[in-house]
Amino acid sequence: MSKRILLVEDDESLGFVIKDNLENKSYQVQLSRDGEEGLKNFDAHSFDLCILDVMLPKLDGFSLAEKIRQRSKMTPIIFLTAKGMQEDKLEGFKIGGDDYMTKPFSMEELIYRIEVFLRRGSSQTDHSTRTIGKYLFDLNSFTLSIDNYNQKLTRREAEILQYLSDRLDTLVKREELLVALWGDDDYFKGRSLDVFISKLRKYLKQDELVDIENYH
């Protein structure tokens, strides 16, 4: 069954090009022209991934992502950002975005990133849990639990936590993690990783014996 993608892009030409290319790869694409329409479509249908332009009329991409995250922690979100919006990109990760593409971008790279997210999602078909200190980490539902506390993770947060928990008490090189999950280790993606690590530390603070330590 083909995967469903929500594309929210107000640039008519770019929206058509992305939609056409993705449909040629057998994806089902729902194209919305503004943030409010995008939210209505998200509420009306089930999607495997969302592609959101940041600069949208009626409801900007970050506000739309916040509302999507209130409804679903697991749906991957890829932002389309204008060149030079570095701080905005970091804000997008804090909101719950999983990745970004800077305009102009190649369709081949966008399709590759989509395939990576969807392939990782479909590979976890059986129930899989592990313990991290006193926490129970459910890799299928992206849930971190301790006592009566349950924290839903985004897909990217879950991928980072899984990567680190596979290597407990081991020194993980920053560039190694970035290449494994993002595909490269450029400066900005390193800053993005800092945002995710900061969020994971907050989620894990209820067990004082669990920590993500930095070594310089």
C-alpha cells in the first residue's frame, strides 16, 4: 500500500513539482496551499509523513507543526526553509520537526530523506521495548515511561535515544551519530543535535542515574 504524504506549500509551481515527483515514486500526496488547509487535511486523513513550508499564509509552518504534534508525536515532519533561516530551523526542531530542506534543494535528496524516514518506520514491525535505568522505552510507540510518567517522543528523538541506548556506557562520536541519522555531519546539523539532546535530558531527569554526558 502506497504511503500518504501531506505537502503544505503555497508556491504553486514548487508544490506541483514536488507533488508530481513524489507521485512518480508511487506516493499518495495531498497538497495544501496554506496552513489552515493543511491542518484540516491532517485532521481528515491519515498521513505517514508531512512536508511543511515554513512561510505559509493563514497559519505558518511552525504553528502548523505545533498543532500536528498535539495530535501526533510519531508522524515525521520535514520543514522546507528559506536560505539563511538558521535560527528558525533550530526553532523548528524545538517544536518537534524531524528534518529540514533548504530551498533550493534537489528532488533526489528530498526523496532520499523521505525514504529513510519511512523505511525506519516500517522496519519496526514487532513489539520492541528496552530498559534505560528505571525507564521503559517502547521503540514502536516512541514512548518513554517511568512510574506514572509517559513521554511521547518524536521519530527523530526516538532514533537518537535508540542509537545511544544501543551503546550504553560507550563514547559515541558526534559525527558518527550525525552521519548515521542525518547522512552528514555539517555544523548546523550538529547544532540541531544539541537541541534534541537537550530535550532528551529533560525527559530522562526523573532517574538521577541516567544521564547523557558530553566529553570534549
